[in-house]
Amino acid sequence: GGVVALPPSEVKGPTAISTDLAVEKYVEAEAPGPIPHGLQGAPAPGDVGVAPLGPELTTSQFVVSGMSCASCSAKIEAVLGRHAHVSSAIVNFATTTARVRYDKLQLSEAELCCLIRDLGFGVEPLADTGASGDMEGLKSSLRRDEAISSGKLKLAVALLFTLPLVLLPVAASLLPGLRMVLMGRFMGEMPPMPILQMLLCTPVLAYSGRGFYSGAYRSVRSGMANMDVLVVLGVSSAYLGSVYYMFMTSCSMLHHGQYYFNAAATLTTFVLLGKLLENIAKGKTSEALLKLMDLQPRDVTILETVGGEVRESVVRIDDMPRDAILKVMAGDKIPVDGEVHWGTASVDESMISGEHIPVHKAAGDKVTAGTINCDGLLHVRATRLGEETTLSQILRLVQEAQMSKPSIQAFADRISGIFVPVVVCIAVLTFSSWYVLGRERMYPVSFLLESGWEG
């Protein structure tokens, strides 16, 4: 914190103002007397003894899409953390959310979104926990609805082509007639089998696997390497290598080649299955948070007296004014923290206390948002709205607990950031070693292809 002080002769109000930027609060040491003009508002230019204002820290939350592994979240954290006006940044890969603490005088939410989008990820800001519109966006993100439905479609298409591709060689080995047809010569030296395999493999990579290619492109463009890069390298190597052998065979440069179309399609299908199961698991891990969110209704019934007549109107909870009188019927959830204005009822407060026995409420008693009116009719005066309610504070605590990272997870994120480059380097080194050894004839001739290729 810091202290702003004026000369004793000029001070007739507070003797000092102490600011603590860590918790964003200020403490005044009171002294009798009027407050001088310089402290009544923003310091005017030229005010003697007034220090410049420090950063005004605030926290914003975002929903981030397009992350494929923990290295993606680590990259976003690193880029945001290096920004001069960002105090801290935490990105949760499991919930696809990011929480950023920054100086709002120097940086805006739009600029933070641009920083994340420049890395190749989609991002949408979430205003606060008490806004129902943002609540719905966060619910959809936590349930992973779009990712799960898209993953199911891609997996179905991949299975449609991969199963025949895998079963075709098995059927050819069991049926001699089919084998003769598939392994015969077509287009000169080209047998029909690899052509059919290529035709079955191509839709798997072009449609179901296109997300890996776009993710790998965004990753490389932003100067990082995620798991999509590994998948693309493995699948493309198998596919392009098989196409190369097809070309060599058709040109009679090889008697026959090694084809890996089934490996490319199978790898893509299994990774898609893993991603689908991952998204389903992520949705289930957020069930507790989703249940808390469902405790708050989106619409409320307000009672207003107009010309001596009481009228009811249904409004969005975000548009409800403070001190409004709400009508809560039996079986309804109490939308905000408030005080019973009229009526008696039993209220289920198990979400707060854990006790399932309803609590009797009458005029003057306090009620909490998210609790359930079991019987009777209540008129409730709203005293705390939006993020001020107990339910919103519980939601915020749960979200902060999910966003926090133990030391072992932070270590795992650092490892994931270098995992892909290390694997790629090992793969390049392995390929180069075998290639050089082959060109120099330093491994047994039995390792060569049966075609008699001698390098």
C-alpha cells in the first residue's frame, strides 16, 4: 500500500489516506474538522502534496474455446501474465474459463479478448456471476453442449469409414476370391486395395479430422505446439507416405509398397473418441456448479401499487430494482436475498445450512436466494441483488476454488508446454538417424523392403 499525506498546516480533515491495492480498499485516519477541497473529489492538477493515483485493479472472467490440451491454457497464461498491466491470469482447461486481474485504467476487456484471439482461440467475456445472461453462457460452456454434439457427429462419420477400412484386409484374407480382386492389377501396376483404402481414409481426415489441422495451424501460427500438432504429424505422415508408395508403385518403381491408410483413419477415430469422452467428463465435473446456478430463477414477479391497486408484472431478474416487493408462490425458488414483507411459509434452506427440515418464515424474517418456498405465499422485499446475494457469493467461491491450481498442477502445465516440442525433436532425430544409417548401409539388409529397394 501507499500513504498520501499533506503538510500538517493544511490538514483539517483526514490526516492520511492509506491504500491497499491487493484488496482494493482505503483506510482514513479521521481527525475533526472539515475535509479540504483537494480530497473531496479527484485531485486537481497542481494540488500540493497529492501523489498520482495507482493502478485500479479489477477481475474479469472469460470463456475460452479452442483449447485442445493443457499446453494451450499454459500458453494463454504466459502471454497474459507477461502483459505490463495484468496482475495475474489463471486459465482452467477443464472448465474452459479464464480469470484475469488487471488494471482497468490501462487495459479493457476488449483488449484482453484481442490478446487471446491473437493466439488463435475464441473468447467471450462474462460480466458477473449475478447476471442471468452471463449465467446462461457459462452454463452452456460448462456443459460442453456444442463440443459434445459436434464430437458425436465427427466420431460417427469417422466410424462410418474407418470400420470398412479396418475390416477390408480381414475380409480379403478370409475370402480368396475377394483377395484376388483387391490385390489384382489396376491402372498398370496399381492394385485396387490401396485405392479403395485411400478413398475410405480421405473423408475421415478431411471432415472428422479437420479440427486437428485448424488447431495445429493456429498453434504454430501463434508460436506454440499443442497436441493437435502431434496428431496432425502422425496422421499426415501415414497418409502422405501411403500416397507416395501408391505413386511409386503405379510408376513401376516398386513392386509393392507399405500402406498406412488404416493407421491414419484409426488414429484419428481414437483421438476423436478420447476428445468426446474428455468433453463429457468435463461436463460432469461441473455438475455441482451447474446445480447451484439452477437455483436462481431467470424471471421474477414484482408487486406494484398503482392508484391504490396492486398489480403484478413479470420481469427479468437483472432488471429488478432494489427494495422491490416480490411474490413467491409455494414451490418457487426465492430469487434474491431479502426480508419477508408479508405472509408465512416454510422455507427449505438446505442449500445454505444442509438441514432438510424447512424453517418457518414470517414478516420481518430474512430469506436467502436459492432457497425454496415449500408452502404458503410470501411477499419478499429485495435487499441484495445480483452478485451481492449469498448464492452469487457461493458461486464465486466455487469458481475460485476450481480456478485455483495446486503446485503439482502448475508443474504439470509447465511440462506440457515443452512436451510437444520435445516429442517432435525426438521424432525428427529418430527419422534422421534411420535415414542416414540406411543410406550408409549400416543396418542389416533384412531390414529393407521385400521389393529389393537398396536405398
